[in-house]
Amino acid sequence: MSKKAGFKLGNMGLVGIGEDFVIGYIGGTVLRSRGFGTAQALSLTRVAQGAVGQVLNRRGKARLVPGIIDYIDSVMLEGGRIPLLDELMQLTKVG
């Protein structure tokens, strides 16, 4: 029985840590530029990473549920407005 040698942080290897950092940074930056707060941007990025992980059977699947919980928490802390729904409502407005 052989074990892989290499850098590990918990159950994540160096590649997983790198992917998480890049996805979190880019996703957070894009969503913050669209008007989301930092907490909501990062939680929505985790939701997206978890959804893609589920669909493509890749790493990040475990981020889906905590991301949804974090997003709901951040919305409740900010008074109940959900910016994602506001964005969708703006798209459906005519004229």
C-alpha cells in the first residue's frame, strides 16, 4: 500500500487549493463588480463552484450546500433583500 507524497492541507492538495483560490478570487471580483456585497459574492461563488462540481463530477461538490446556507445568512443579515432576484427583475422589465 503506497501513499502519495506531497503538500496537503486537510484533505486538499496543492492543485485543489490553487483552484479554490482562483475561482474564489475571480468569482468574487466579478460578482462584486455587479453590485453584490463581499459576503454574498463569495457565497454565490461557492454555490457556482458546487453546482459545476456536481454537473461535471469534479472537485468542489461539497461547496454547494454551505454556499447556499452562507448566501441565505448574508441576505438575512442585510435585511432580506436578495440582489440576485433584483437583477432578474431588471432583466424582465420592458421599456
